Amino acid sequence: MITLKGKQIYLRALEPEDLQFIHTIENDESIWEISNTQTPYSKYLIKQYLEHAHKDIYEVKQLRLVISSYDDEALGMIDIFDFDFKNRRAGIGILVKEEANRQKGFGKEALSLLINYCFMHLDLHQLYCNISEDNKASIQLFTGQGFKEIGLKKDWNYLNGKFKNEYLYQLIHK
């Protein structure tokens, strides 16, 4: 699919071979805040998830894609979640795994590709994301793609004994 291919990266469906990659990400406590995870995932559960990853977005209301380099290195993941076809909206989340792969344009290109896919192929009207107030890199990434801050959720997430605010950003297709 040409829509999911960029200059540096492409977005691809999950494969059974992604088991270890996903297991590593889902069990990395340093990023649990992003996904609101609080417990580790077993390889067994992730394997079951991968076995059902082929299901249609209209059925499961989500889609996870791997951000891949053209030499097939898995760089991260990008998700569509809370897919609501009736109201033509969905949430987006993104993670570039290794610090060494950040600030190289991979996330920007992946987000741009997914936005285009959502508007062209899924016929969505709007996308949204939730970003912790201290995640400056994500705020810059999403605002750079045209997302606008539409709200602040005060004391939204509790982490390490403190509450943190979370911004809500939205992109409406013109």
C-alpha cells in the first residue's frame, strides 16, 4: 500500500515475528505512563494478541502498525485506538523505541503517513491524542502535524506519588 510508505520508513502490519519486539516494549516500565499500563505482559498473552491482530479495525476498533526501516528494522509502533466510525474519529498513539532512533524524523514521517491513511482510506473526520504535559517531544511532534490543543485534563494521571496533567490535542480534516 503506497499510502503507508515514506522516504525513510514504512508502516506494516504486525507479524508473528514481532513477538519479542512487542514483549520488550510492553514490559518496559519507563514507557508504561504512555500506555497507562501497570502490569507486565507475558509472551503468551502477546502471542494471542498477535494471532488476532489481523482482525478488521471495524470489528476490534483499533489498529497497531510497526514503524519499520527499509532494511526491516522495527523502530517503533503507531496505533489507532478508540476507532469510532459512526462519529468518524479515532485516537492516535506513537512510540519510537530506541532513544538513538528519535529526533531522526521517523516519528514525524510515521505520523504523517498514518494521518493520511486515516483521512483517505478510513474516511475519518478527526483524530485526537492525549499527551502528558511534560512530554515536550510528543507535543512538538503532534503540533507540527497540525494538531491543536483543545483541553487540559488536570491531575489526570497518577505516577510515582504525583498527579500529572494531560493535554488533549485534535486534528480536524478540512
